[in-house]
Amino acid sequence: MTLLNGKETAAQIRAEIKGRADRFLVKRGYPVGLAVVLIGENPASQVYVRNKIKACEEAGIRSFAYYLPQSTSQKDAEELVSSLAENKQVHGILVQLPLPNGLDAEKILAKIPAEKDIDGFSENNIGSLALGKKAIVACTPLGVMELLKRYGVSVAGKRAVVVGRSNIVGKPMAMLLLNADATVTVCHSKTQNLKEECRNADILIAAIGKAKFITADMVKENAIVVDVGMNRDENGLCGDVDFAEVQKKASYITPVPGGVGPMTIAMLLNNVCEAAERTEE
Ligand code: GUN
């Protein structure tokens, strides 16, 4: 069994991105810039945003942080995003989700132009991804692909099963795997015979959001298992995969923490850097 070490791989990628960000600064005279908008006081979101901003700093990417109160109006939120869309120093805009109740996330996100949509959530980017065209791709699924690539795990021709169909992970993950010539099945809460579907997987991606949901009896011998989950149970942080048991069967497996999570942040930095590099001088 080989551990897919996301922490180590992400550190390497972040060092590469620092080189790119430094070269951008020298060439343009101003840094790569990411605007981060956090509305309300969701504790998990606060941690995520703090980590993203810290990672930017370390990579030589300037961050513009906007912390808005829970009471922020729809109009104010939309106006802020619209002003960031116009700002030439801002190459990427990230509106941390979920937004407080009462705000229409779709309308706020629609103010982010596709070329600054470094989360890859816009219809434009999702559509391009579906068509196999150049797109900014959601950071988590992109991080999974990059991790597999850096460990020399080939995808073409393999049976990939994605468990979870969210717009942020499951769907773009399935499209990336399909674009890389895997034979892809997407499973979800209404899937019949989930265990049998999972047992067919050469590559199993767990993106369900339930602690230790994928048990050893659901995994084929020598499968490649990628755990996108981040849950808390009585023993602390854990993924969607019962790691202790599944690792005995897997050929490759990601740990939680230290697997997909760090890759997500590295891909965010990558997406911001690419968005900046694509702008006109
Ligand atoms: N909330 C949870 N994950 C994400 C993410 O990747 N991007 C944004 N903007 N919000 C999130």
C-alpha cells in the first residue's frame, strides 16, 4: 500500500507556485492577488478562510480579505463582488460558502466574471469542463487529479466510481475523470446496490460527507482509494473512508487529514496564479 501524501505533495506545489508568483511580480510590478469574501460567523468557514489567506501569504500572493457581518444585505454583497470584478489587482475572487440564510448565493456568485472564478463554480467554467475545453476547475477535484498524477497513477481505461454528486466535488470530479479517459460511475443517496458499485471500482472517490462511510467490504482488492471527506467523530477528525480497515486492501490511499485537504488549497493558489498569468499586461 502506498500512502498518497497530500501534505507533502501540496508543499512541493506551493513552492512551485511561489516561484511563479515571484516571477509575476517582477514582470508586472504588482503581485498576484486574491480577494476573499467571508460573510457571517460560521466557525468552519472562518478556519478555512484563515488557512487560505495564510497559504496565499506564504506563496507570495496578495490577499484582499473582506469580513462582512451576518446582517449584510444582498445589494451590499453584490456591489462588493462587482467592485472586485473591476479591480485589476484582483485576479481571483472567492466568496466563502455557505452564505448566511437570507442571502442568494447564486446571484452573488454570478457577479464573479468567469476569468476570476478561481473556485470554478460558474456555469461558464463548469460548461467548459463538461465540453473538455480549457476551464478553471474546482480546487478539490483538481487536487485529487494532481495528486494521482504526481504519484504516477494512471486513470485512462480504469473504472472510477465517485460517491457523491455535489456541484463542488462529485460532478466536476466525474467530469475530470471522464476527460482523463476513465470509465466513470457516479453514485449517490438513491443508488441501489451501492456496495456492489463500489466494489467494481479500480479508483474509488469518497465524497459523501459521512464519517467512515466506506468500509472494507465495499472496496476491491488493490483499489486506489481517495477520501475527500472531512468529518468529526468521537475520536476526532476522520474522512468518509474507514482508513484503518480499507488501507489493508487498497494499493493507494489518501489519509485524513493530510490527503486531499492540503491539495485543495494548493490548487486554489494554482488557479489564482493561472488567472493572473492569463491577464493582459
Ligand atoms: N466552502 C467549502 N468549500 C469551499 C470552496 O472550495 N470554496 C468556497 N468558496 N467555499 C467553500
